[in-house]
Amino acid sequence: MALRPADVGSREPRSPRPDGQAVDGLPGGDPMKSPQKMRLAVISVGAMIMSMFVLMAMAMAHMHSSIGRLQQALEARGAAADAQTAWVERRLRSKVNASAESGLEHESAQARRLIYTVGSSNTGCFLLDTSGSQAIDVSTAGCNGFNCPACFITEPSLTAALTLQISSCSTHRWGIGSSATSRSGVWEYTFINRHAGSDLFRVTDGTDTWTIPPQSHVVAYCSDDSDKLMFPTTSYPTLAVSGALSTSGGLTVGGGITLSSGDFDASGSTGAFTTSSGTV
């Protein structure tokens, strides 16, 4: 007997059995409720999670390695920069020290040349005129357009008396050429009289005057707090003369004069011998 269309599909589905099979023997129910399939699904998900963790760990390791290399590069670059900075600082200090010491080296070399260098510039001893009055302001380029040295010398022969006046010695300019570098501290001057005839060479600072005997010299000092030339002392607590005593000027004695031997000869003098008791 043929089925009618109304009978097709109108059957109610059979309820599955507890073992997952339909009551009519056909497959049915939720396939994920199978224990084996559940285990396979859990294993697959766990493997995916583990793979993700492994990939993340590899990425983190690579990132740490890159950061380490970057830090090393920065440290190396910083060390190179520090080394270059230290080199520049050493070079600058070297140039500053060389500049500060150049004047001292020049003066030291000049001092070594004093025994043979005589001229009209600022090296060695400055050669003076043969007579008259010569005023030199050592705080300027007063030696023929150059800074003055610390030594002044006469010609071997003077035609007449020569008086040298040194002014502004407290701010003596020094250095090669005409640089405007003023000294500080105490400055030593040497004055040399090469003339052999008589006492024709005198040196003054405008207040005190020193006469330099023939073929001799005198050393004077000047400090940066005064323009006064400090000549050798003429005051002695005691003076013992083993030979003859000759003076071309006055002789002032604060204590007694003891003549242990020899004669007291004043025959060449036309002056008077005067004491507080009178004149002899």
C-alpha cells in the first residue's frame, strides 16, 4: 500500500536511549557527550594554550635580548662620549696652562740670556742712551715700542752723566712684544754700568736715587703695591773693614768708630771735623 504524502515526515522522532542510540537503531544525541571526544578536545585546547605560552616566552626572550643589546650600545656610546669629553677637557687645560706659563718661560729664557743679549728691544738688557736723563714708564711699551725687560745697561763709554728714571714699576708690563699683561708680586731689576771712567750712571724711581760705580751693577726690587725701587741697604748694625775705607760721599756712624791700627788720614779733605763740642 502506498503512503500518502500526509504520512511522510509526520512521524514523531524517537527518543534516544541512554547509550546514545535512537530507539529505532539510528545514531542520535550530542556527539560532544562522548568521553573520548571530550578528552581530544581538552588536549587540543591545552596544546594551543601551551603553543601560545611558548610563543610569548620566545617573544619576551627576544625582546629582553634586544633591550640588552640596546643598553650595551648606549653604554658604549656614553663611554666614548665621556672619553671624548675628558680628552677635550685635558686639551683645554693644557692650552690654558701653556698660555699662563708662556710668560714665565719667556722670562726664564730672558734671564738666561742676560749675560750676552744687549739691544733695544725687550729681550736681554735694554741699551740706554749715552748721556742725559732717560725716563721709562715700564707699565707701557716704553722700550722702543716693546714691553721693557728687567735689565738696563749703559754703553761702554758715556759722554756725560746719565740718569735713568723708572716709573710705574708696580704695574710693569711683561711678555714678548707689547702684550698688556701686568705682573704681580715682586719684580727684580738689574742696572749695569759698563763705563770705566767715573760715577756717571744714576738710577731713580723719582724719590730715591742710587749711584752705580764704574763697571759695576746694582739689583733693586719693586713690589706690586708700590712704585718704589728697593735698593740694597746702606745701614749695617756693624761694619768691619780690614783694608782702607774710602767714601766719595758722607759717612754717618750711629755708634763709635774704633781704629785698631793704621792712620786716620783726612789730609785730602778741605772740610772741617766737627763734633758737638765744636769744630777742630
